[in-house]
Amino acid sequence: MPPSFFLPSLFFGVPVFIDEVIITVKAGDGGNGCLAFRREKFVPRGGPSGGDGGHGGNVILKASTHHNTLLHFRFNPEHTAERGKHGEGSNRTGKDGPDIEVPVPVGTVIYNAETGEQLFDFASPGDRWIAAKGGRGGRGNARFATSTHQAPTEHEEGKPGELIKLKLELKLLADVGLVGFPNAGKSTLISRLSAARPKIADYPFTTLEPNLGVVQAGDHTFVMADIPGLIEGAHEGHGLGMQFLRHVERTRLLVHLVDVSEFSGREPAHDFEVILSELREFSEEMLAKPMIVLASKIDACQDPARIEAVSAKAREHGSPFFAISSVTGAGIEELRFALSNALLEQEKDATISVGS
């Protein structure tokens, strides 16, 4: 799957959200060991004095709170550490190559680009991982001196540093993830619940990248992610879904919006099943997450049966149900505190589980 990259954003100066890149990291090679002998006045047969080479620098990835996209890798995909200095005479050891630290956003998962193996998950700020280890410095000939071999000419070259191609995937860290068809009202809802101001318009795929908003309910705050709309076949890469489904993998709670207005031209009950199917096909664990079901745009619904159809599906799924209108504000405050309470209940259960 090609990296998420939206060229129009570059030309019009809009921040670009990059959530997948491939980079190459190369650690520094070790310095060579030195072949040398003491050459001092009145010491006609000086012993070996070749110093060791320095170790190559490591390439270290570090989780940074100052980055929320992988855009900086798009124009700088190669990261190389310095090699160690060569050893010198008089038993002088070469200087080690300095490590380099490369910042990645919190929530980045690292894979081997060639094998697909997951190597590291940057789940917390400050997490550090050595992506490529520097090569060991070679030994100078002084290291090979023994009582029976006093003039060694053996010395070693430095070992090469590790070279690896990595695939970086960013999975947003949010407490609540909004899912649903395009134009189901997700962006409008997050704008009502938080200070986020995503682009809102009356056509599909208005949201081309995830938006995060901080929601406050009393003294409790939590982060909500507005994910671009899913369509049937999203798990196979149709529409924009496959690029962004990973962003709801880390969420603790899903909010499933179903457009019940007559303007959608679709049946709400069918929409509900399609989205559930896409979540299931992407990951069984996704469907196991707690979910709150919303009948959205009730201000544009003239047939109560459409709302009842979604309510019935929520009961079948065992999920709480709310009917809301982000335009009029109906049900918004009740939803705000229902989300907060659900998250606090999860935290309470987790604390009890750890304590027991």
C-alpha cells in the first residue's frame, strides 16, 4: 500500500498528514585498528603501539511529543551515523562515532520493511530504541602482543555498522475513535464536543486525514479522533478506509455514527452492518472494543422508523444508543458525559484488575 500523501496539501501550504513512510538507517562503521611500533630514541626495539579503532555511532529512534506526523521523513528518508575514528600509534584509541537520535511521533510502530516483522512500538513519550547498532572498532596490533609474540603485525579492520530498511506506521493515540460512513457527521460532532475545527462540507470524504480534539466533561478530559469515513470494502483498500483504520486500533472506545437522514439515500440498518463488517475484517480485536452507537442528523429525519432501526441494531450488539443532532445540539451534552463515564469506568476496572 503506498504511503498516505496528499500532493494538493503541499501546493496550497496546508499541513500534510503522513502516517506511513519507509526509511533507511545506517549505523557508523567501526574504526580500523592501527599497526604501529614504538620509535623512540634509545629504544631500538620498541614494542607494538597500535591503538584500537573507535566504535561506530548508533542510530536511535526516540518518541517525541513535538511531532504528530511522519512528514519530516518524507524529505529525509536516510539517516546515517558517523563511523569511529581509526586507532593511532602510541596506543591511542580512535574516538567513538557519536550516536544520532531521530525523533518519531508517539504512537509510531516500527516494522522491518523487508520481512514485515514488528520491531518496536513507541507507545509513550521518551521511548528510545536502537534501530541500528554501530560497528565495533578493530583491535590495534598492541592487542596481539604476547610473551612469545612480541612484534605482532596483526591488526583488525572495524566492523561495519548495521544497515536496515524500516517501515514506520503512525497510529494515533486517542481515547475515543469516531467511525462511520463518509458524511455521517463525524467532523461536525467533534467540532461540537471539542475545540477542533476540521473541514466540514456536505459531500463524502471531506475529511482526508484524522483530526484530534480534546473533549472536556466536568473535570475529566479525553482525546477524540475523527477518522475519515469508511465504505464497503475499506479493509481491502477501497476508499480511504484502509489508510486510516489503523488509527482506531489504539482507541479505548468506538463511537459509531449512523446517518438517519433521508438525504443519505441509504438504509441506516444496512450502514450499521457494513461498518461492523469492515471493522471485523480489519481486526477481530476492533469489534471487541466497547462501542457507543449514535443515530446522527435526527434534525433531518422525518421517519422515526429510521432511528428505531439503528436503536434495534445497537441493542443486538449490546451497545448504548443515543440519538443526536450536531446542528441543533440535541443529545450532545448527554453524549459528552456518557463518553466520559464510559472511559472512567474502564480506568476503574483496570485499576481493580491490577489491584487484584
